[in-house]
Amino acid sequence: MIRVLLADDQALIRAGFRALLRAEDDIDVVAEASDGAQAVALALQHTPDVALIDIQMPTMDGIEATRRITTSSTAVRVVMLTNYGLDEYVYAALRAGASGFLVKDTEPADLIHGVRVAARGDALLSPAITRRLIGEFVSRPPRGSLGTALELLTNREREVVALAARGLSNDEIAADMVISPATAKTHISRAMTKLNARDRAQLVVFAYESGLMR
């Protein structure tokens, strides 16, 4: 069972998401918050698998709430809720530990799929979000302090991280490298362990900030 926390200051939004998610046999909404501070407290209390958190909320915004949740618990995957596909806070949210984004007016099937993807530890980044993210990173110089971490990776691991940063799935990475999906998954897992990355979204952040991707 995938346990979900909903955090949005609009009761109608929460009610709609709750109804959709609870209609699924493998998903349950275990807690709801109306502001960022409440979201942090409930996330630490219930340790949900996925927290759907609105970026703009009173008391504490979604980005700060995400930072506190992901710092305190490595088990919670945070998916940011936004009104716009190209939200100005994409970069900051990923740096805070978010695993991905969902637009509030997304199709019900996409919402449910997104929760399942996040629960698996995969990055939930649409092509439009990825383009915006790349635009943010290329405007910033690489962080030299990440060079040492990059040296921890084998050549194959660097290759899979670079492909993951382009948004490729394990199957697509396997096809590109002419290896099995299981081998691609193993390379990704080892890279995540070496880099202490929570999920694939954090691999994307690392790939650009280290200069591996330009």
C-alpha cells in the first residue's frame, strides 16, 4: 500500500485528490495538511511514502517544507504541486529534495501514475520541466566541490547518470548502451549509493551541478 500525505491550503483541491487516490486499491491518504508547517509535522509523524505538497502555502512554503521533510526523513518522496508546468521554483524545489512535479489540473490517470512513479523512487519530470531545469543549470557555473564525488563513479556509471539526466528510463538507457535493463538499473543504483542521492531527480541535479552534463 502506498501511503500519501496531501498538503495544500485549498480544501477543494485536497478533497479532489483524496477521492481520486483512495479509489485506487494500492493507495491510501494517511494525512492532510493546510500549510507547510503542518505538512512537516504530519510527514514526520506518519512517514508517508509520498508527500504531495503545494509550492505556495501559508505559514511555510512548499519548498522549505520539502527541505525540512527530506532532511529529516530519507523515506518520504516529495512531489511538488504547481499551477504551472514551468514554475519559477523548479530549480529550488529539486535542490530542496523534491522528486518531481505535478500540475494541479493534471489528468486523474497522470496523478495516480505520478504517485506510483515517485513511490518507486523514480524522478517525475515532464519534458517541459526537464527543459526548464536544464535552462536553469546551464546558466550557472559547475560546482567544483562536486568534482571529487564525480571521481567516485566508474565510466559506465557516469554514462548512465548522464543518460538519466536527459530523462531516459532504465529501458531506454539499456537500449542506448546496449545492455540489459537489469544492468542499467544496477548502474543507476550504485551511482545513487556512491553519490548519496535520494532518487533519480537528485542524480539529475548532480549531473548538471558537477559539470558532467552541460
